[in-house]
Amino acid sequence: MLQIPKRISLISETASILRDGINEGHWKETLPGERILCDQLHISRPTLRAALSLLQKEGMIRVTHGRRRMVFPVDKRPVSSQRRMIGLIINKSISQISPLTFQVLMEVRHHLHLGGFETEIFISPTQEFRYQRLKLENFIEKHSVSCCILLLSSKEQQKWFYAQGIPALVFGSCYPSIKLPSLDVDNYAVCRHAAGLFLGRGHRRLAFIRTDDRIAGDHASAEGFMNGITQSRHTNAKGVIVRHKDTRQDLIYRLDKLLDSEEQRPTGILTSRPLETLMVVMHLLKRGITVPNDISLIARDRDHSFNFLEPKIAHYAYPRDLFSRRLTRVILQLLENATVYTHRNLILSEFKDGESLRSLDPEEE
């Protein structure tokens, strides 16, 4: 009697049950049609087809003329020559990753460990990709890596993985021309919404502060922020993107230049990363500029440290548990089938109002 496959690792579990059924002689010469198998196993047709594709690669079934699938029993299951190793490719030092992102990574590693997968971390500080490539190739070969998670990846790095055909999931956003699977917060929607919030509360001079890193998610953030301003009904609204080199000195230099400009000095600032948010708040206070009396502030990314700040920082937050579960699920799908049906996976963040955002009267602008 056939079992009903479990819902964890559904494709591999389905393939395992079909494999056992063939070896035990449940099907003598050919498999029944897809509709019959889907009804028997209580699965969808895409899941069945992915499982059948695995068996076809193993040589246990063969599609003949008329699409009848002939079966070829074997004495035991074939053993994969690949180790169950996943590489975490990180383009920053661990200390530069936000605590929430680090937590998500650790939760994903734990979920993968429970599923029988090993993980190995490759730290690659930001530099020209041509200098990283050889080290990356050696890492993948040395550890027999079968799949990679790319964090804070550059366009060149994403392009290389795509060209090499190495299964990889971008923890973040992909560049438009690259069709790797990815999972990220919808930063475009978040920053467009933030611009709308500022405008709705009377602010007309806005700034978005971000690093100068070539990260696709930051490009989407800047695009969403500017579109939220230029496509609004407030024709007198102005926005500026302030890029810094991800150092305290350069951030302060860029911020001072912005604040000293009579034409561009903002009444509303949107920040990207949590550490950047803290540095902006502290430097504003050092200059005698208070939040929100003089400048309102919204943070794109949340951090636990915000719980201890006064005033409370208005920010966006995504459900961390949902993000880690979704990331694990997409990785398993990629490992089992070497593809992901939806390349661009986005999670929505929720706005959390705070004391750092206030409304302005028209005269105050």
C-alpha cells in the first residue's frame, strides 16, 4: 500500500516513495498517469513532475513515445556523489551584519542542520570581484558546495554564479538582468511608502541616506523613495539621495554637507541600516538638532536597540520567523530540484509609528 508523503521536503519525499514503489514491484512496466498519481499521493502536479524529473535523472524511469513512463527497478537507491553542503557567501565581516540579519542566518543554519545539511561560511570583504573569484572557486571546490546563499552580493558576483550554473539563492535582491532566485523585503515598496508618509505629514524636503555599496536592495530603495516623491501630487516636494562609504567619518561628512545646505537641508530623513540610524541620531544631537522637533526620522530597517532610544524611532519591521522559514523552504526547493518556480520572492514589512516622526504645518517648511 502506498504511503502519503510528508509535507517536509515534499519533492524528495515523493521521489523516495515512488522509488520504493518501483523497487517493490508496485508498478511492473510503466507508471500510471500524472492525475492518478497526484490523487494517490495527495500532491500537486508541479511537485509530482519535479519528483519524476529526479527519478528520470537517476535512470529509474524513462519517457517513451506517447509520454508513457517506463520503470527500471534497481537493487538499492543511488547514492548522490555530492555532499549535502551549503555555502554562506557573505560580502561583509560578521561584525558589520545587522543583528536581525545575523539571527535569520543562524535560524536558517539551524533548520538546515535539522534537515541533514551542513553549512560553511565564506567571508569576502567588499572589493573588486576579480580578486574574490579565485578564492570563491577554491572554497566551492574544497567543500564540495552544492548550493550557496549570497548575502550583500554585488552584481558581478551574482552574474558569475548565474553564468557558472551553480545553484544559488540571493539573500536580498537580484539585479534586474540576473535571474537567480532571491528573497528580500520589498524595499521599493517600503521606501515609496516612507516618502508618502513624510509628504502626508507636511514634509517637502526629504533625504534618503544609504551606503555606496553596490547592493540591489539599496538601488530599489532609492528608486522607490524618489518615485514616491516625484509621482506625488506635491509638485514642490524635493528629495535627495545621500550616499556614504559605510564609515563613520564619511557618513558625518556627508550629513554635515547636507545639513549646511540651505537649499537641500531636509525636514525628514529616511535611513537604511540600523547602525547608520544610530549614528545619524547621535550626530544630530551633537549639532543641537533634535528629533523630531527639527528633523523627523524614519528607519527602513529595524533593530533591537531601537527599544532603548528616546524618542522611539518610527521604522519598518518584517516577521523574522516568517523570513527564516521562507528562506529555508526556498533553499530546500533549490537543492531538490535545482530550480525555483518564483525567482523574485518578496516579504512585506509593516510600518511601526514612533515619536521620531511628526507632522508639519505648511508655514514650517
